[in-house]
Amino acid sequence: MSSIADNIGSVTRRIQKATLKAGRDPDSVRLLAVSKTRPPEDLRAAFEAGQQAFGENYLQEALDKIGALDDLDGIEWHFIGPIQSNKTRQIAEAFAWVHSVDRLKIARRLSEQRPESLPALNICLQVNINNEDSKSGCTLDELPELVSAISDLPNISLRGLMAIPDPDQQESELRLSFRKLAGTLKHLKQDHPDAGPLDTLSMGMSDDLELAIAEGATWVRVGTALFGARAKQQSLS
């Protein structure tokens, strides 16, 4: 049975191979370890193997891990789950990145509640790229107005877009979804030059990271390929 360190090495090699095949700098893509439902000791093992960025979906679980691993200098916490309005303060205080902002109300609260002592909170806007009823995210039509409004908020840095395309799509359809998100970011950057860096595409997971990288991903969110299949988990807040 492979270790977490072995898995990180394997995924890192996949990322490097995919970036080189796409004619990109291998350092242009970062690995986000999706660590929801994983115990702190798994994250510690991953950190000791060189992994620094961890993505969490459930706030209370994440806060418990942040406390348990506060001795790890350089660990970087990303919130990647749906956001309830009453949870924004703790998210604003505890995380370096939020990938799942899908409406102005949430962005405004994160801006207002980000401590002045911390750097600007990096955020990505989550896009419902395939217009699925079961998925969170704003629509492509809503994005320009949302970007304009968010660009005026202090204490946050609008880094780019995140999407979770329908995994049941054919490979060609999945590639088109990634390409659509990349094209959308390009146009937003042209139309809203002062909105923020707009340099980030958070897309691609264990089974499709190569496709995502070929279409411009800068963060790939990988859980299963690093930690193994998850046991069934009850919903956590």
C-alpha cells in the first residue's frame, strides 16, 4: 500500500508531465490537497512530504485541524466548500484563500470581517460552468456584474475563477468546460483590468487534472489520489 508521501510524489510528477506537455512552466500549477474528512495526522504526513496547501469544505472540521496543526510553519489553508453567511467571520479570520465565493453578499462579509492584521484574503469566484441544479456557483452571465462590484471591496484580492464541471461528461465535453472557464477569465481580465490579479484558475481533480492543466489550470484540487478513497461522511458545518 502506497504512503501519502508516495502519492504526493506521483501526483506531482503527473502535474509536471502535464505542464511540460502543455508547454507551460511546471511551477505555474500548484497542488491543493483536498483534505476534508481526513484526520490531522494525514495532513501532517502530507506536510512533512512537502505539501503546503490544504483545502477544506467543512468549517468546524477545518478549524479543529487548524488548531491541531498550528505548529506547522508555512501551512496554507484554503476554504473550498459552500459558504453560509453566518460562517464568514471565521473563514475570513482563519484562511488564506477562499475558492467558493458565489455572490456579492459573501464577498462583502469576507471583506468586512478580514482582520486588518492579515494580508488580503485571496478569493476565487465559483462558477456553475454547466448550469447544474445541484451545484453552487454563479452563472457566466452574472460574473461581469459580480466582478465589478467586488473590485471595490477592501481586504480581499480577487484572484480568479473556480469550477467543478460535471464529472459524468465525456472527455471532449469536460475539456470544453475547462476551456470555457479559461476563456471567461481571459475576457474578465481584459474588461476589468483593475478588479484584481485575475491570475488563477482553480479547476481539475484527481481524475482530470491533466485535461485541466492543458486548458490553463493554476490550482488542481486533489484528494483521492493523495489520501485514498474517503469513507462515507455525514454532512458537517
